[in-house]
Amino acid sequence: MFVHIGNNYIINDKDIIAVFDIDNSSISVKTRNYLNKAEKDGNLINISTDIPRSFIVCSKKNNKNLVFLSQLSSATLQKRIEKEKGDLIL
């Protein structure tokens, strides 16, 4: 199944490791360090045209994780992931 994560980006739900709320999780220094490292390594993709509300950690075949910043809330993304109507969720 595929999940629309905002701004015409669609990812395979099998690649999703975790979805985080930016406001709640960025309080932690460890989370900020993780996001900074992902950006420094070129693994952070900002798909948000507005202030990001969540970030999605995805696995890739090259053993590196990609992190997507999305303007969609983590609750909205969670509902899209859990929804089982068809192969494409928009």
C-alpha cells in the first residue's frame, strides 16, 4: 500500500519506520541532533511548503534512513497509514 505524505509525495507503507509530531518530539535534544545529522548527511527531505508538523522516518535498501518533513499532522498520517481502502491513499 502507498501513503500520500503531502505535496505529491507518495511512499510505500512498508518503508515507514515511524511518524513523529514535530512539536512534541523536537523538544528532545536527541531528536534535534538526529534531524540535524539527517540534514547534514543529505537524508532529510523537506516536502513541506509551510511549517512542518511531522516527520516520517523511512528505510531504504542502502541501509540509510530517509527523513521526510511534512506539513501534515502525525494524526492525519497515522489515519492514512491505517486506512485499508485500495492500494493508493490520497
